[in-house]
Amino acid sequence: MKSIRSDEEIQSIREACQIAANVLQRLVDVVEEGMTTYDLDQLGRKYIEEYGAESACHNYRSGNHIFPAFTCLSINEEIVHGIGRLQRTIQAGDVVSIDVVVRYRGFIGDNARTVLIAPIADENQMLIDATRESLNYALTFARAGNRVGDISNAVERFIKRHNFGIVREFVGHGVGATMHEAPQIPNFGRRGSGALLKPGMCLAIEPMINLGTGKVDMLDDGWTAVTRDRKASAHFEHTVLVTSGDPEILTIPNL
């Protein structure tokens, strides 16, 4: 599968990413204590449809499992791929990760953010800040002439200073006509290793960082990944375009 996109394809990816970013921002703005994750997911479905897009998560198949929700909503110890449920109510002090992936005119936009529900524990705030800042730091390495390992190593070096756990089972990836394309982008690695970055590559960079261990368990639903020690996890993600100059972050809301 090709990783270098034409100008026309890049413009379509820009549009998809803009929608994904706006939907994510709207969900961040409304999430609150007392809301069920099912209701939040249904708002995500509504917002996506308002832009004329569709959820790339809904009915996504992995092996024998089909994802039933329209967004990924992961609470506290849930790392990624949490499913909105009527039985799951957002509570005071929760750590809420919201991951929005849309398909628009045949192309994908992908982004995620973690928010905190008051009252906010100091350790959760530190986790959120470190994860977000590790993404911002890693994005600066998404430059032509660098390699995937430069991005991966940037996340790892940043997080190691904070002694948080780095998830290894799930990684960033290329973005284009499908949700997960080459190259894979781990949040750990060696500088100068991996695929060479070239103008026209669209990459989803997404640190998934845990308060405690980086080890992961899978729930019986076949989708939800949780921290083995059941401590909180955070997830931040942007889609970025590699250019001949500075990287272009595609998932910045313009509401």
C-alpha cells in the first residue's frame, strides 16, 4: 500500500482530519460527570453525520470481533478501544480518553485526547500533561529525512523522564484510504531506525501512556485494552503531514 499521497489525496485527508478534529473538540466540550459513555458515543455519531462523514470505527472488523460503537471511549484503566455503554456512567475524578476516527470522501481523519473530570488527582494531571507534551515533542520529528524511529524515540525519551509506562502492544500508523496503513509508529524505539519519512506521508502519532506498568490486558469484549495494574492511562493523537519543511498538523479544530 502506498504511503506517499498526491496533492489531491492530501487535500481529502485534510478535510477528513478537520472533521475528526471538530467532532473530537465538540465531545471534549460536552463530556461531564453523570453522562453515560453510550450517550457520549451517540453524540459522536450525531456530530460525525452532521459533517456528512461516517465513523471509521463502527463495524470495524478485527478477526471475529466487530466494533459496535461510533467512537472509542476509554475510562481510567482502559487504554484504547473502549465501547460506549449505557451501564458505564462517567464519574467524578474519571480519566476519559476520546478517540475519533472518521471517513470522508474515501479518506481517514484520526485523533484522540484525554480529559479529566473534577476533582482532578495530581497524579492524573501529571500523566495527562506528560502524554500530551510527549506527542507535541514527537511531532517535531515528523520531518522529511528523519525516520520513524526518530518519532518513536522522542516519545520514549520524553516519557522515561517521568517514569510512566509506555504501551507497546498498540502503535501509531500511516493514514490514508484506510484506518491503519504503513508505517507502524511505536512509542518506543531507536533513533535512525525504521522507514524513511518523505513529503506526502500522513502519520497518526499517538502516545498511549500509563500511570503504572506499561503492560496490557484485554477484556472479554475482544476490544478494550486495560492496564494490567488497573492504574489510569492517557491517550493523545494527531494526524500529521510530512512536508518538505515543517510538519503540518492536520487535526486542529477550527470551530
